[in-house]
Amino acid sequence: MNEIAKNANQNPGQKKRRVEMTVRPTGPILPPSNIQGNALMVVIAIMAFLACLTLGGVSMVRATASSWQSQISREITIQITPEDGLDMGAALVKARDLALTFVGTRDGQIMDDSATARLLEPWLGTGLNLEDLPVPRLIVITIDESNPPDFDAMRALLQVEVPQAFLDDHRTWVDRLVQMASTTVLIGSGILILVFTAMVLTVVFATRGALSGNRHIIEVLHFVGAEGSFVAQEFQKHFLKISLKGAAAGGLLAAAFFALASFWQSRSLATPESDQATALFGTFTIGWGGYIGIFATMVVIALLTTITARLTVMRTIYEIDLIRSDPARTDGLLDD
């Protein structure tokens, strides 16, 4: 007591220091995780994976078809049929030199006996003697795609100078490939639209189902005077986090699938498994455009879930106001 009085006498003008109030930090209005939220996250992840997988597949098919079309359009083939008394070597050189005289041709290569034997190996086996077989010989002419030569004039000149020569400009194959690629891309785009439609409906209904489990929170907040925009914003943030996690999981899983498939294909070149996969699906590389499309799909899914949550909350608040103004409407609104 004496020490307290002494301190008071020493500082007579000093005021008593107030004890500061400690405010407990506020928690989130919605629980960070619950059954409805986790279920919605899983649904969003699955739909995002399927949508990104379809988008990457369409991009892969389009890139592969474009590559095939470019490779076919870059070359033409001259085929010389063997005949009795024909000097095949001289005919090959003459046909190549005639083709290279046309503007738009870049290079000519005569396929030798070993290259021709490799082409026939899947059907006739190994150890072929081409001199004993009436096998046509081929000349591959590289052309300028932007300025191709006059194929009709080249064909007519070859028919006069080398009657056994036949020019194949691959236009038939290019047209068929273009039609096949267009049809494949069209089918893939249709599947992509169906997947996106299913994703939209699934996300909408899953979001509304998750919100129905939190309807009591909306009612309490609205009854204590919270504005509809505030309530909608809180739910919007909550479901944005859920949708971002789900969309990121599905999108990253799809991107990892394409990256691993491309890595496996690059490490297993010239194997039967890789050759069959390449023949059926082409290369598994989707490029930066495909990965940007996957990222865009993730953003669309997150925005879709967020907008659905906001609209559903505003509709719920509207229904609550209608019930408060006219309790007789409760049954009708509950039936909706």
C-alpha cells in the first residue's frame, strides 16, 4: 500500500491506464468444408477433367491432321512402270530432271533399291531382288507449297518424254484428308459441346443442392438485417474457392495426362505400341494452345459456379421475402 501511494504521489497528473478490450476474431459465415461442399468439389473436378480431356483431344486431332496435310502437300510422286527394254536408271534421271525444270519445284530424290525394298517389306518380306520383279520405281519431288508448279503441264511433258511415267500430285489424298480432318474435328466439337452442356447442368444442380443445405444460414442472415448483396457475396466467395479447387484439380489432371502421354510417346519411338498409338491418335502433343484452352476451361467452370451460387442466393432471399409478405405462398415456393 505504501508503494502504491508513493507511486501515486510521484505521478499525480498521470491518468489510470485503461485495459484494452480484446475482440475475438470473427469466423467465416459458412463452414470452410462440409459434405455438400466436398461433394460439389469432386463433381466439378470430374467434369473439368472430362471437358479438358475432350478439348485437348480435339486440339490434338486438328494439329495432327494439319501436319499430315502439310506433309502430303509438300511432295509429289512420279512413278515409272518397268517395261521390256526400258533403261530404268536413265528413265528415272530423265523424269527427275524434267520435273525440276518447272518453277515451283525444289528438289528431287530417286528412291533407290533399298528404299523401295523397305516399302514392300511388309507385304513381300525381306531379301527382295527388284530386278526379278516388275516393281514400279518412285521419284519424290519436293515442291513449294506457296507457289506449286503447273501439274497438268508437267504431267503432259512426262507423258511425251517418258511414257512409262505417271505423276501423282496427291490432290485426291489431300482432299480426302481435309474432309476426314474436318469431319473428325466436327465430331470432336460436338462431343465437346455435349460435355460442356453436361458440365454446366451438373455444376448448376450441384451448386443449388449444396446451397439448399445452407438455406438456414441465408434465412438467419436475412432476418437479422443483412442485405441480399452481402449474403450473396459471402456465398459467392465460398463457392468460388470450392470451384477453383475442383476445376484446378480436374484441369491439372488432364494436363498431366497429356504431358505424360507425350513423354511416353517420345521415349518409346519405333516400338509397336507407340506406332499403333501414333497411327490411331497421332501425336499426344497438344501445344500451348491446348494448355491455354485447359486453363480457360478451368476459369469458365469457376465463374459458372460462382454466378450460379449468386443467382441461387438472390432467388432464395426473394422467396423468403415473399413468404414473409404472404405466408400462404409457402407451399408453392417449397414445391418449386
